[in-house]
Amino acid sequence: MYFAVAAAILVVMVLALVRALLGPTLFDRILAINTFGTKTVLLIAVLGLIAGRFDFIDIALVYALINFISIVAVLRFAEYSDNAEGPENP
Amino acid sequence: MAGFLDILSWILLLVGGFLGITGAVGLFRFPDFFTRLHAASVTDTLCAGFIVLGLMLQAPDAMMVIKLLLILLILTYTSPTAAHALAKSALHGGLKPLLHEPEAIPEPEGEEAAPQTQGETPSAP
Amino acid sequence: MLAATALSVVFLRDLFTIVMLFGIYSLLSAGFFVTMDAVDVALTEAAVGAGVTTVLMLGTLALTSRKEKISRTPPSMIPLGVVVVTGLVLVYGTLDMPSLGDPDAPIHQHVAPRYIEQSYEEVGMPNIVTSVLASYRGYDTLGEVVVIFTAGLGVLTLLGIGGDDRHRVRPPEMAHHLVLRVISRAMIPLILLYALYIQFHGDYGPGGGFQAGVIFGAAIILYTMIFGLAKAEQLISPLFLRYMMGVGVLIYGGTGVLTLLLGGNFLDYDTLAHDPLHGQHYGILAVELGVGITVTAVVISIFFYFTGRGSQSGEDEQ
């Protein structure tokens, strides 16, 4: 039932993780992490529904906000960091 | 009525899951960062929207529906913004989008293709 | 996924990527906690590990270099050996432990049943985690708040005081990100409101002082990143933050002293009102408030000090 959706979200997360590890440029990795974060929010909401615990929605809500702030932080440091050499290979 | 809601939420959840997987596959297969950004962020927002809508139909009480609605609003607000910020930072950081096919094609077609792209770009808006 | 992330953290050299992978690791841990039905912990882990820690580590990265130095000496096998042996011994030790959730396990026999069964009568709130944290184990939580305060003090002494104010370079703000500015103006009040909700709703759902403080701090960090350190310091002056760090701990300790003065033990909330249940409510409210204030102040202070020192040659967008 909902396990199918949860499984789909998990698959997406694994793929995003692979892209985060692979992605030739820095921004690929940031993109992958953004995707990962959004999918985590969804996963927590779905898991909450599966388990019947309704407190999980609070966690999902917090994480949605934190994900946004975190991505903005990463972008700020990627753009203005002292030692940023632009998008490059590790 | 309950059955109808169930079926509707099922459809929404499945469409959301499908969109998510499509986005992830796109994240994998597209050749360039900007194309990947486009695939991932568009499908991400839509997938989140559909799944949350599907969950809302399944929620047992009003408080949960309101919180899910808040999550939907937040994701709709911030997900495209994050994608926009990503694209802007990437451009600012010097990442160039892939504009035409790399010259790996054999000669005759290469000579035809190159003048065509060069002829097209000045007229692009 | 956890193992893959951890391994890749060890083997990659680009510190930036590593910081982000740490974020993913925290997220996975939060997901783990969610599946184990530990809601408060998951909330704290999501808020702290994936948000604030990533931001602060990035702040550190801006001050140091982005790549890990390659060590000249060949890696010796001794540390690896020690770690492997310790790990094996630990695994061997866990073989003896009762399985997860076994009702006969000793951990479930002594204090836990009392907490679970009597918490509602004695403290009067549904969230047992908060009641244990703030009432049954209030003393430990006082220690935690003092630890956070000390951490803030540490950062303060290392980075803040010392006459650096004249040489502080203003880091460039994201002035040209119009979309971000507009959206953040809309989001920040909502985030602050939500942090307030988490602070006071900690009695009934997941939440409490620590999480709320971190979310408050995260909202102000967002504001600082987008609108610039100068504006943020006009909004909340660092001096105010220094006072707030201490005020939070004072509120906590003060509640304890108040209970002493009213005739009970230290941090015995029963004495705070006309009947024990209300006393517990007031006591927990007060101490969670203290925790929230200190955590907020420390998080924002650390971020201010990190960004104030960074970017010696940042590109100026003005």
C-alpha cells in the first residue's frame, strides 16, 4: 500500500545519493542534496502515516524549513567562499 | 465516499512516486548540470505536491490536514526558489551550460551542423 | 546508505563535499530515529544535524581551506588496528544484550516503568520525553544547558573578544538574489512562529526548548545570510546575545533556587503552585524557556562570530 510510495521515495533517495557522490561539479552535489532533503520530508510524512503516529508531521515540517536554510547556506559559501575555485573535480 | 477518497489518494500518490522516480532517473542521465537541475527541481516540486495531496486525503483529522497543507505551501515556496538560487549561483560561479553537441560527429555532418548552430544563436532571444 | 555515506566521508578529500555528506548522514540518522519511533530525537537531529551543524561547518570552511591536506607519511596501521579491535569487542558485547524492545530487559525494569506509568499522574503532560527531560531528570538538563552556554563562551573567547572589531571584514551579502530576498522575507516570520509553536507545544508533541532554540537560530541565520551581517547585527546586537546566553541559564537555575526558597528540593516543581500538577507545568515551562533562550543565543552568536571573521578576500557585490 503506502509501502510502495515509501519504496519509490527510497529509490529516489539512493539515486540522489549516488549523484551526490559522483557529480562532477560541486553544484551537482548541491542539487542532489536538495533533492535528498525534499524526499526525506516526504518519506517522514509517509512513514508517519504508515506507523499511525501523527507527530511525524512536525518533524517533516521542521525539516522542510531547515532544508531550505541549509541549501541557501551552502550556496552562499559556494559562491563567496575564500578558497572557492569554482566548479571542479575533487 | 471513503472508497472514492482512497482511490483518488492512491492515484495521487502513485503519480507522485512516478514523478519522483522520473526526476531521479533524469538526475542520473542528463549530460549537463543545468539540464539535471531542470529535471530534478521540476519533478521534485510536482512529486512533493502530489504526494502531499494524496496524504492529505488520507489524514484522519483536521490538524493533520492543516499541517500537511503547510508542508505543501512551504515546499512550493522554497523548492523552486532553491532551484533558482542554485542556477544563479552556478552561472555566477562560472559553470557554462552545454550549448551544442561536442564535436564527436563525423566530418560531413559536422560541417553542416556547426554553421547551423552558429546561425541560430544570434537570432535566439 | 549510512555505511556508504560514512565510507565516502572518509575517502573523499574535498571538504566541501564532506560537509554536505555529513548533512546527508544526519538526515539518514533522523530517518533511522523516525523508524524507531523516537520522535523528539528525530526532530532534534533533523534540526541540528542537517541544518545548523552544516551551516557552522561551512562557516569554518570559509575560514580554512577547502581541501584536506594530503599527509606525507604513509598511513600507519596501528590506529586502524585499534579501531577494528575495539569495534569487534563492542560487537561481541552486544551479543549478550537483550534484543531491541525486549520487555524483560533490565533497562525496562527499574525506572522506566515508573516513568511511563506514573508520568501522566505526576507531571500531567502526555509527552513523556519532555517530562523525563525537564522534570524527572531536570538536573541533567541543567547540566546540558550549562554545557551549551560554555560552548558559546568558548567561541566567544576564541573569536569574539580581542579587539578584532576594527579589522572585521564585512562578508558580501547576497544582494543580487532578488528572488531569495523576497521569499525569505515571507518565510522568516513563519519559521519564527513555528519555532515558538515547537517551544510551547513540547508538552504535547515532539519539541521543547532545544529544538525550538535551534529553529529560532536557523531563522536568524537565514536572515543574516541573505541580508548581510550588518543588518542582522542591527536587528540583534551581539551584546544582547551575550546577555541572553546567560539569562537562559539563569532562568533555569533560578527556577531551581525558587523551588528551594519555596521549601522543596532544588528543581522540585511541586512547590511552585497550589497543587503539584500546575507546579510541574509552570516549572517545565520555565526551564524549557531557559533552554530555548540559551540555545538560540549561542547558535546565533557562533554564527555571527564565524561570519564576522571570514572571507578576507570575498568578492564585493556592492
